[in-house]
Amino acid sequence: MKRFFLVIFVVFLSCKKDEIKYQEEVFNTTDFKLVNGELFLKQNLYSGKLTKYDTLNRLKTISNYLRGKKEGQELKYLNDTLKIEERFYTKGKKSGIHNGWWPNGNKRFEYHFNTTGAYNGEVNEWYKNGQQMKAFHFVKGKEEGKQQLWRDDGRIRANFVTKNGDRFGLIGLKKCYTVNTVNESYK
């Protein structure tokens, strides 16, 4: 009977997972190294909250890492207080909804990702003036359905449908107007 309990105890100890030491650090270029997409702190995979500041000591980025890979929320700031990006990661891959804002507060982008890091759902981008630039739709990382692009003045640039990898409609890859001058400005 003692042997039975001894075997159970040994099995229990062998099933113990590696403990993760969660830290809070301020980024510096001498202690941190990024190798093949994994973040190391003094030769060890980093787990914890990492804060970066710009040269004027203003908050720039707050990221979370688990075993060297981004995990959870990442926030980017402009001039210490203005949040300009919010992203999410799962095991180092983009996941969930990523949002970005222009310094004037207007929306800059909204991307939807699945758990494998591929676009899945809507991918939207806006110009600084608030005019929408892009409205694409993805399924498991591939364009599918209605896709639209606009110029900053609101005129349509591309309007097409993607079905099984084929595009149908105004794709917007070629100029649809005559070039009259050598130094033509962008229309």
C-alpha cells in the first residue's frame, strides 16, 4: 500500500507545470532581445508586462508577454496620454478586434482576426478626415464578399466582389482616366 501512494505521489510531482515568473519591466535595449519572434530578458523567455517610453520619457507602449510571445492586450500611445492603438494577441498571434485612432480622435482602422492570426470578418480603414478609405471582408484570411475602396474626397476607387478567390467588378488597379501631362499629380 505504501508503494501505491509513493507511485501516486511521484506521478503527481511529475505532472507539475513550469512556473511562470510574471514581471513588470521597462524596456531597455541592453537587457531585452527579440529572437525569431520571441522576447528574451537576459537569456530567458520574458513573461510579464513590458512598458516602453520615448526619448522624452513619455509613455509609448504597454504590452503583455507570456513565455516570450505577446499575450493579451497591447496599447500604444502618442505623447503619453493619447491612446492611438489597441491590439490583442493569443500565443503571439493577432486575435480579436484591433482598433486605431488618428491624433485628432477619428478612427484610423478596425481589423478583425481569428485565433490563428488571420483576418476574419471586417477590415476597415479611414482617412484622417474621417472619410472611410477601405471596407473589406475576409473569411479565414482570404478576401470574400464585397470589397470597397474610396479616395479621401469620398469618390469610389474600387468596388468589387470576391468569390472563391476571383474578383468581379471595379478593382481599381488601373487608372480610368487619360494622362495629359508628364508631371501629373495624384487624383
